[in-house]
Amino acid sequence: MTQERDGADESVSYRRTFLTAATAGSVALAGCLSGDDDGGTDDEAENDESDGDNGGDDEESSDELHERYGYPSTSMDEEPPVDYDHEIDLLMDYPGEDEDRPPEFYFEPAGLAIEAGDVVKFNFLTPDHAVAAFHEGFGRTHRVPEGAEPLSSPMMDVDTYWLCSFEESGVYDLYCPPHEFLGMGMRLVVDEASGPATEPAVTEAEGQVRPPEEALAATFNADALEAERILEEGSVSWHDLE
């Protein structure tokens, strides 16, 4: 598998004039990892030793990623337990002294095409971030493929990473819960442009589920993040949003 990483463009072209406040507080999405201890018998241990050098390493590696909560590291220096296929950075961009604009909180890239089963490494390079799917399991409008897990990282420290695999084909709308009101969201297209997230994001409530806030809906609805365009280009930078 080939690792992919797109550098951030220095110029910033996506501005939302209705964003006037920086984030206050943070939202913690609790995640837990499951790890199984194989309390095997002596006979089983002997059989494992006789299986050869690999001895079930593939199965152990696949168990390192929880189907919902992935794998959160404690440091960027920590060796990933599995190979990953793509990288996404979580970033902030504060205005300079001569710039009259709100700060930007964003994923880079903001749009990415991957294949089912690919593992994505999310790099937390700035503080107070998490990653979650826009999923009805979290009481939100459903903007992931039908059958997809309610994926979520915990709140992550700076200079850590989170690994997550995406198993269902279709479009996944992801966001940073603490910075939703600042429009911090992104889109993954897995194999094909299908599912609820191919429809425009609306801000009106639908029954008991909560829609995206205005700024996040604007991100999801940006022309640059159309699912077909992401499939065609492979990767779309945050700075391509207008």
C-alpha cells in the first residue's frame, strides 16, 4: 500500500465572514479500545509455534483497530500497529496582524478518495481536536453509508495520531465536534459516490436528530467537495474551497 500526504497550500481562499468567534471549551467523545487476551492451552501454544514465522500476525494486526474507535496513539513517535494508506492533518490557521478574518480550523486534505478497507491516519498537529462521523448513532443526521459504524476518535493530544479503517463503500462526512461551529469538516469518498452524504446538507432539524450547524453545512456543500470531483481528483485541499 502507498502512503499519500498532500501538503497544505500557503494561500487561503476559503473564508466565512459569518464566523466571528474562536472555540470555547471542547467536546470529548469517549472512545475505548478492545484488546483480547488469548488464554490458550499449552497444546494451542505449541500449535502456534509450529505454524511458521508469521504465526497469525495478520489476525493480530487487524484486531488492533477497533471497528468504531480505531486506534488512538499517545505520541507521533509511536509505531503504528498496522500499515496505513493515507494521512490527513488537523490544523488551525490564525490570521496575521494585518488580516481581518476569523481563524480557520480545518482538515488537510478536506476531500479524499480511498478504497474500502483502507486505513487513514489522522494527525493531530494542533490542539483540541477529535474526529467523528456524522452518524445517526450520535443523534446527528445520517451522512455516512448505510451500515457504516458510528466512527469516533477520543479527544486527542497535540502531536498524536488516530488510525481508522473505512469498510463500507460510499461517502463519509466527518467533522471535528469542538469546532463544528467553525465549519471544521471533511469528506471521504470510499470507492463510489453513493449514500446520504451525496445529498445537500441542510440545517433544519429532522425529527430527533440534529443537523449540521450552518458553517459545517457550508463546508459539506462546497462545490470543491462534490463526491464525483473528489473521485476524479483523488484529493482536494481545504484551500480549494471557495
